[in-house]
Amino acid sequence: MAKDLDELLDEVESKFCRPDPLRPGMAERPTGQGGGGGGTLSIDRNRAEAKENLRSTEGFKKEDDLDSLINEIFEDQNFDKKSFKLKPKSSANTSVRASIQGLGKSCSPVYLGGSTAPCGIGTTNSQRACDRLRCIACDFWVVSYDDYMWDRSCDYLFFRNNVPEFHKLKTKLVEKKGTRAYACQCSWRAIEELTDLQTDHQLRWVCGKH
């Protein structure tokens, strides 16, 4: 690098610093004669100025390159400027809670119940009737109606054609206090007491997460 710089300075000196011998009165005076080496001092001064200008130009070029590199980084689509912003602690906690809630919770075990049984997430300590049932056979959500039971004339085709439309299903609903009527497109039940879903092996209902 230093060798290249010296060669470049020599070239600059030969073109711009040394007097042109073809011009009248511009011939370089010998060292130690007449003006006491003034020509040599002038050349040295010009050479020093040329070095300084070259270094300054090179410095500006490096700064320009650095600025261009920084701009490219910030313009990169994959660069996330938001990652440098510190989020408040409360905001971060809220995001974590929202993520956990978004995962959903399942009943364990899954309970069916009459109209007097509270609905919600069922556990061994909190026995609640699941109100987020889904059938894995017909892939429909299970509908339920409090204080009703299904008429004895109900059959598979009735539920297949009418679930989940209440205005169609109500033609086969019979009022009965304390009972809850459940149905999907392939199965139906009328439940009075809190019942563990696992005891009914014909039902293909599962908790669809709350």
C-alpha cells in the first residue's frame, strides 16, 4: 500500500509539481545556486501538499464507503429496526399472556351435563360441562340446548340435514327441565346428570379447546 502511494505521488509530482522545461523562464534552477535552493523547496512543498491532499481524498473516500455500507444495511428488507426498541415490561408480559391464551386449554376429563351443570373447562377439581365439543367423526361442532330433550322420532338423517340450524332442530326438541340436549350431525344425546364422556364409547366427541 505504501509503495503504491509513493508511486502515485511521484506521478503527480512529475505532472503538476515540476516546472515545464519547454516554457521560457521556467527552467529549474540548480540546487545551491542563485536563489539558494528555492526551486527545490518549492517542489518539496508541492509534494507535501500533494500527499496531504491525497490522504484527505482517500479519507473522504473511506467515509463515503462506510456511509454507503450503513445505508445498505438499513435498507435491507431482512433488517428489523424494531429489534433495537426496548419494549416496556408490562407490554412484554401482556404479549406472553396473550400467546398462552391463544394456545387454548382442553378439558381433562371431558364432562357432559344437564342444564344445572355449569359450563367451562372441566378438570378433576372443577367438574364443568364442556361447551366446546367437536365430533371427530362428522367434523362438526356439537350444539346444545338447555332444558330440552330430543323427541323419540329423531334419526340420523334428521341431524345430518339440520345441524346446526336451530330453527330446523327445534321441531324435534321437547321441553324438559334440568336436561341438556346435545347433537352433532351423526350423534345426539339428552343428559340430566354430570357424566364423564369416556363412559359413552359410541360418542366420538372431544374437547375443541377453550
